[in-house]
Amino acid sequence: MLFDCGRSCDNGDCENCDEGIEGSYDEESLVTMVDAETGEEYQFVMVDDFEYKDQIYCVLVTTDEEEPEMVITKLVKLEDGEEGLMSLNEDEADEIYEEYDRLCTEAELEDEEDFSDEEE
């Protein structure tokens, strides 16, 4: 189950998520990724997902650091047929982060319009 934390992410920095991201998620949103080079495991919360150019991307926020960091990964089919998450390569990362920023800005504008409509 994917969910949107409802907080705005600005230019790839998810500073707003440091307000209690720990414990504000359900077990289904936890993701553990393993660094292929070091074997080190990292725990994330999946806070959002979006489609761009026929590819699904997942927005993850770290859970085990003092200052949470946002990471965007892509959903891929693994060799065994299961779905998995893969890090973005350098060539696509800038474009994908820019698209997510655009989507966040668009959502904020829609929220502001909805709020102003309620006030009238």
C-alpha cells in the first residue's frame, strides 16, 4: 500500500518529513534496500509514487537518520518475475527529480485553490 505523507518536498529535500516521520507509517510502507556493492541495508518509508513516461517511480524517505532524506527509485520487474525497486542512474535522476518537484508544486497549487474555495 502506497500513501502520500501529505507534506511538501522542496527541490529534492524532504525537510518537512522530519516532523515525526518515525512511527507515522504502517508496516506495508516499509522498504529495505541493500547496497549491491557493500551489502549494507537501508530502511525507508514509501511516502508517494507517480508515473512518468510509462514508468512507475516510488518516493522513499529514510527512517534511521537524524535528518531524513528523500530518494526516488523506479519500480522494475526482477528476473524471478517479482517487482522490485532500483536506484536511478545519473542520466535519469535529474529529470525524474524535476518531474516530482513539478508534481509537488502542482499539488500545492491545487490545495491552495481548494482552500481558497472553502473560505468563500
